[in-house]
Amino acid sequence: MMSDAAILDDLRRRVDDSPFHRGFGLTVEDAAAGMVRLGWSAKEEHLNLQGLVHGGVLATLADVAMGLAVRTAIAPGRRHVTIELGVHYLRPASPGDVHAVGRVVRVGRQIAFAEADVLDGGERLLARGSGTYSVTAPRA
């Protein structure tokens, strides 16, 4: 099993190497086996017509945090994909710092379950997500 420092380094490298993650502006603030904390800055281009952060963006943050948490808990080379995503929106999000904390609930041979909290810069809960992930064998 990888150390927490190795997990953090691995996820930071993966995020830096990913055009989606890098372009979205995500940073990996912390990581350990079964847990990831991401940082992100909500800007004007992320706002809906009401001037609030679009809910789909918050759902994306939750999904990425949960997916990366699952990544920390499966064997190297195995893959995972989202097969179900649920999000409860608890308070509107304004531009500024946002964090997403993903946690693994359970990882089996083929299915993983995770949860995420999306928080504003003051650590107030904005949204809570839950996800189910298919865990597959490495590509042949």
C-alpha cells in the first residue's frame, strides 16, 4: 500500500497531467488512502443566470473528489467510472474559494461507493454528494 505522501504526489501528478482537471483549475490539497481534498476557485464564468455557481459545476466537483478518493483505494492499474451520482444542494455558492472532500465508503471487487462534501472558503457546506463507481480490471 502506498504511503499518504506517495498518494498525494500521485494524485497531484495525475491532475497536473490531465487537460480536464488542469483546465478546470483543480488542485489536490490533501490525500490519503480513501480520502481526497480538492481546491478550486469559482469565477464569473462558472455562474448561472442568477449570479450563483452553477449546480452542475458543484456536481462535477463532488464527482471528481469521490472518483479520486476511489482511485486512492483501488489497486494500481485498475480503472473506475461513475455509474451513479447524486447531489443534494444545501446552500447557494458564490464566486470564491471552494473545496471538495471525497471519502470512500466501501470498495468491493467491482463496485465502489463514495461520498463528498462541497464547502465554501469558510468551510460552510454547500452540497453533499454520493456516488457509485464501477471498478474494472486494467486495460488489456
